[in-house]
Amino acid sequence: MNRGPIAKVWGNVTKMWKLIKDPNAAWGAKAVAIGALLYLVSPIDAIPDFIPFAGLLDDVGVITAAVASLAYALSEYDDD
């Protein structure tokens, strides 16, 4: 099934949440995931979220960078 870009980002966010809750996950990986998720929910961003479209681009960029950094660790949480 072809998922849209928002569904893909949300899927990565849920994988990072699972990684954070996993007691066996590495602390470094948890730190990256926590930082990315805190940036996502923080009202203080590089580009404020109230600016249409552009306000969400920095959030997506941070999540994408975190996912790239955590690719191996997040692969354990795929829902195949």
C-alpha cells in the first residue's frame, strides 16, 4: 500500500517512541529520539509552526535527520 508523506513521518515518530520505551535500546539512540521528539512538540522552533507549510518543514527535517541517524536501531520496530 502506498502511504503518503505524513503517514511515513508519523510511522517514524511511533518507531522512535517505541525505541524510547524499549529498556534494551542504547542510551545514545534514545537521546537522539528524545531530542527529535521534543523538538517536534516544542512551540519554540527555528521556523514557527504558525507559518503555513514552512513552519512544519523544520520539524520534518529534524525527524528525517533523526531517522537517518537511527536507521539501524529503528529497523527493529518495523511492523511488517
